[in-house]
Amino acid sequence: MIRSALTSLVLVALLAGCDAGAPVGHPDATVPTPTWAPAPSASPAGVVSPAGGSPSAVAVSGPRTAVGLPSGLAVLDASGNALLPTPAPVRAVVALPSGGFRAVAGSTVLTVDGGGGGGPTVRWELPGPGTALAVHPSGWTAVAVPTLGDVIILSPTGAVTRTIHTGGNPGGVAVTGDLIGVLDPAETSLTVYDATSGARREGLRAGDGAATVTTDDKGRFLVLDARDGELLVFETGPLLLRQRYPVPGGPYALTFTRSVLWVTVTQRNELVGYDLSGGTPREVARHPTVRLPIAVAADPTTGTLAVAGSAEGLVQRISP
């Protein structure tokens, strides 16, 4: 079984510790997004570059960084910034093993090749607008389409091979082995499906304000509870909440690489690394970031980190 740690980014999280927008009597119906952060108190670590707009997603592969923008997908490298226009804002982007990128913009999934041209090589159409995606090492892609309540499985060539009807509002997806973890922010729940059959396996509540989900090298699902400021670690087979660990300061986005989970903390403009190799998360690093760090990604080959700050439209790369 191949384990994967590809990240999908979901635009639901904490707004400065406030539950604005959550209806009284049903506090889980809305998880606010962060729209404000204080001015940074320290210079961001690494190298900072303009993104060309207000970013919502980021991915990194070798010397290139892909940034999701309202106007398209920006691909940054040493030669500059190439903008690939899209029909809708780019909501999520992930790096591919080939060195390229795959992103979702409205009802379009686009793939950027791993060469130096930076142009889209393929565009696939979805039955509805997607908000998050995850790519399995074997090449298939899972895309969350919350308006339909579905997770769409696409083959390596873009054909729809399966539609999983979740009965809810899937906002995040992560894949590991033959499992798909589906995060429903409105229900603040995590549900696991069999990727081969599409059958529902198990589901559990995920805190009081689940925001983002990814996987680690042990095949576990990692979820941020943005409302309560906690990291939730779920084991599979059976699905079990194994760890709850406090992450103060407004945790928002996460990515995993090399036994370390990296979490952006929006109220502090920081990126915090937690070693998950033991029984309890252990903080191993803390970096100052660009203002309002709403997205983070890691290159599993080099360990390079990329952070997108939406307040000033900046992207930073942190070398290991």
C-alpha cells in the first residue's frame, strides 16, 4: 500500500478567534475564514516574492512555486512570474510527482507540465465547482464538489471513474493508500471512503470547527480544528481519534513532510513545525511568515516550504 501526504487546501478556518457568522444554536454551520492578521513583528524567513494578487493556495516543486489567485494560476521561478488565466479563481493546487502542478478553478481542473514552459497541458471539466483536490501517487485525482455534495474521482487521463455522494458539503479531501478522507466543515466531520469501491467506511466528528485535512507517512488523517485551536490525529482501520494537541494563535493551513507537520498560525504570522514520529506532537521549529499565512505546502524531495500570505499578496520559500 502506497502512503501519500499530498495536501489539499480548504478555505474555511478561524477569524481572529471569533465565531462570526455561526448561527446561534448551530455553531458548526459556518467556520469563518481569516481576513485579518497583525503586522508582522519579525522579518519573514526565507525568500519573499510578490504573488501577483491575493493568494488562496500554494504548492512547491523544485525551483517552482504555484500560487492560486483570483485571476489564475501563477507559476514562480527564478525567471519570473508566469500567470495562467483561469475561468474562475483557483481554489486549490498540488504538486505532482512529475514536477508539474494540478489545480482546480471553478469547474475546471488544469494540469501544468513539469517543464520550463509553465503552460497548461490538460484541462478537465467537472460537473460543478471544486474547492479542494488530492492526487494519489498512482495518478488518480479526488476533487471535492460541495455544491453537489460529491467527491469526484478522475482517472490519470481525466475521465470520471467514480462519484462519491457524501450527502453533505465536502470541503477537503486527502488520500492515503486505498482510502479517501473527506472533511465536511459544515458538519465538522471526517468520513473515510474506499477509493476503489466508493463505499463509506467510517465517520467521526472532527472537533468544533474542522478546517483542513492532510495525511502523514503513517497513513493517518491530520485535521485542524480551527475554532478550538487543536490538531486532531486520526488513525484508520478502524477510524479513531488518537491525539488532540493544542495549537494556539489561529491555526489555518497544514502540510506534512519528513515526519514533520507544518501549521500556519494566522494571528501570529508564524509557521510551526511539529514532529509526529512519537506518541505526542513535539514542536521542532517556528518561523516568522508573511502576513496572514493562509496556505502552506512542502516539496517532499527537498523539504522546501512555501507559504502564501493573503494580506499583502506575498509568497515565501523557506529552505530546510
